[in-house]
Amino acid sequence: MEFNTHKDCINVCEEKNVGSAEHPIDCDITLPEYLPDIVRILRCNATTGVQSYSVTGDRLTAECNCRITVLYICEQNKIRCFEQNVHFAKQIEIPAAEGDYSVSSKTEYINYRVSGQRRFEIHGAVSVSATLKNKKSREFVCDVTGGAVTTKKEKSEICDLICVTEKLFNISETCETGNVTEPIGAVFSVNGRTIIDELKIISDKIFLKGQLIVQTAFLGQETQCVNTVESLVNINQIIEAESISENCHIDAFLTVSDIEVRPRFESAGEKNLLDISACLSFSARAYENRTICIINDAYSTKYETEIKKSTFTIPCLHEKIDDIYLCRGGADLNTTGVTKILSFVCGDCVSDFAVCEDGIAIRGHINIDIIYEDLKGEPAFAQRQIPFEYKRQTSAENSILSCNPHCSVTASSFVLSENNKLDLRIELDIRGFVFKEDEKSPVITVAIDEANVKKLRTAPLTVYFAEAGETLWAIAKKYNTTVDAIIRENRISDSALEKKCKLLIPKI
């Protein structure tokens, strides 16, 4: 006797944090001779980034840099800047598994202590973590032939994962400082953010076009005045992506892993050019819509049957978010009073996803750094968090919605009001895929026992008095017949019975 089960699979992305390591930052710093003495520290900041990584056997080695920047006030009540780079390599033990790795680093904490007019100590720690991302297949039975097996089938629309791609790449560009003509003394703040303009798929490759927006704050060489300039660097990159096709939907993020800006002498001998070097992290998941057939139940009308089920989530693309959102907020600087804003820089944007009563929401905050002059004319520094909430109406009854949003600042402006408050307008680029997730329990194996034949009924017909709400599948399974046979015998069409009735159950 010929008996076969046919299988299909759903591919999903599995993310697993495979390890992390902490690196201490301990520096005893003496100012170089060209810098004046310290009166007070204005800000101490440590920015860390991953420049590259490699995998050998069960070890991942990440090459990282921690950039320590100290802004301080000297005796002339001017701002001065000291910067030091700490390069280090960190190893993480990883499991033997296939997939792509995403490696990131962050500053856990940073403290300083002034030990003299020209000396200070830095103590802190940065962490490096690795995440393994791979495609995991979940098999299920989609059809059965032979063995007198009847099945209860259901069609579902899914968004199937085709590939997962992670890549680090470097870009560099030399940019002008625009209207700033004074030579650059020292760069004390660099913030980079990215925008994806276009993604094109050709022959297992993703062609990426975008922009890197770099906001650089620096001191003038002569006046030591604070200046801020914004530079645009074009991004053109070709990324390998196995099995990807033009039919795929790409959920892609582009983030800054590490960035450095150095002033450079022009031929005229003035530092009015900026050399920008950045390491960017590209993360993409490609999906394809298709229809699958799952089997919820199965039995043989001739042989004893054994089935196994598994419960997992079936994802379906609900909608794409690609929107520009204007965030309005305020930053109160009322502690010391404000006469002038010297520098305003938008930093990281932190966000998460939530389901509301009337739709979905992406909530988070934007970190901003502000340098200003107080009522005494002395420089001061403040950090603030500007909250935002982006809402979108949508409906997905009896389904779970999920999204991994990405928010990036594209533009910002402020107005200083009379009550020492900054009225802010920050433009956010918000992107992400919203998935509808339905939990199913499909059959994953069907087995029949040919040596164990069922005892069949002798009567050609059985009279059954059905209750309202019963299903023909449950009745057919109970009497070892098929739904089609009951429908033909009783000339009915609905699989669920709306009211009590008498049915004739035929013998198979």
C-alpha cells in the first residue's frame, strides 16, 4: 500500500544573545602643554563603537574604540577640549552555529576625578555583546496521500523569511564646514545618523543608497567659540543576500557602529575641512508573501492513526511603516538661567512598540546635549530627554501585532523662550514592518499502523441526532467516515450545524 506525507515549512528569524564581555576604562591623564589649566569640568563623555569583528572557531573577536572627550573651563572662562582614544580588542566565546552575527558596544558608565590643575582620572566600563541571527525552519504536514487518510485542512497567508543579512562596512568623506571660516581647534562632539533612500534587488544582491548625516560640534582655534555644522555623506553599497528576489519585502536598518571626525589642513593652511570616517552596520530581513496549507487534524478510515502536533506562530505582513513624524517638545533649563545657546545636538533615539485601543504606537525619547551660557555669562552643560509618541490607526482582530521599529532624527530646530525653555521641533524618520501573528497547532507527523485494521461498522447507514454547533468533522471522525460522505448523503453544505438535526452517517 502506498502512503506518503508531504511537508512544507515556515521560515522565521531566530535571534539569540550568544555572549558579552566588559572592558574597563582606566586612564590617568595629564594635559598636554598647549592646553591651559582646568578650573572645572563641564562634561566628560565616552563614546564606544565596533570597528570590525572576526569569527574563528568558537571565538568572536571585536575590534573596538572608546573615544573619551572632556570639556572643561579654563581660567579665561573659555571652553577647552581634551580627547583620547582607547583602542581594544575583546573576545567572546560563541556556540558552533550557522548564521550572521550582530556585534554592538555601549558605555556602561564613565566617572572622572580631578586630581590637580592639569591632571584628572577617568574610570568607567564599556560592554561588547554579540547576537546570532539565523533562519530557522519549522516543518509541518501539508498533504497526505494513500492509507485511506482524510485530513482537515486550512489555508493561511504568511510572510515567509527568505534570508537574514548582517554586514559592517566603512565609508569616508572629506566635507567643508560651510559658513564657518574660523580654523577648527578641537572637535568635542560627533553624532551620526543614517537615512535609507532606496533599496534595489538584483541577482542575490541588495543595492543600497542612503545618506549619513553627521553633526559635528567643535571649538574655534582662535576664539574658542562653539560651532556646529552638519555634513551629508552619500552611501552607495552592494550587499550579498543569498536567495533574495525582486518579489521580496526588505525590512532593513542602517545604523552607525563607529564614527570619527578629524579636522584637516587645507592648502591655505586653515583647518576648515572635516575628514569623516564611519563604520556602518546594515541589518536586513527579506520576506516573501505566499499561501500555505496546514493540516489541523487527520485520521485513517481503515487503519489506526497516530498524529503529532506542534504549536507555533504564523507571521503575516500587516502593514509597512515609512513615515516622517514631527516631534514637538520642550527642554527646561531654568536651574541657572540662559542667555545664549552655544550648541544643540540630537543624540540617540530610543523607541519601542505598543498596541493601543485604536491602533499601534511607537513611543520613546530623544537624547539631546545642550551647551549654553548662564546669567553670569559662564558656559554650562545640560542633557535632556525629549519624549515622543507616534500613533497609527490599524485593526487586527484576534491577532498579536509585533514590530521592531527604527527611528532616526532627520532635522531639528529650537527657539529659546523668555522662561529659559527650549521649544523644540525634531523631525523623525520612522520605519518598520508590522506583523500579524496567529498561533496555530498544525500536524507535523502522520503515521498509520497497517497491522492494526479498524473494525468497521456492518450497517450501511447510522442515524445520528446532532446538536446545534457540532461540526461535521467531529461527527465524521467519531463514526470513521468522511465529511464529504456525510454532505453527499444528507445534501447539506455547511460544515458546522446551526441547529439540531438528524443525520444519516454512511459507511465507508
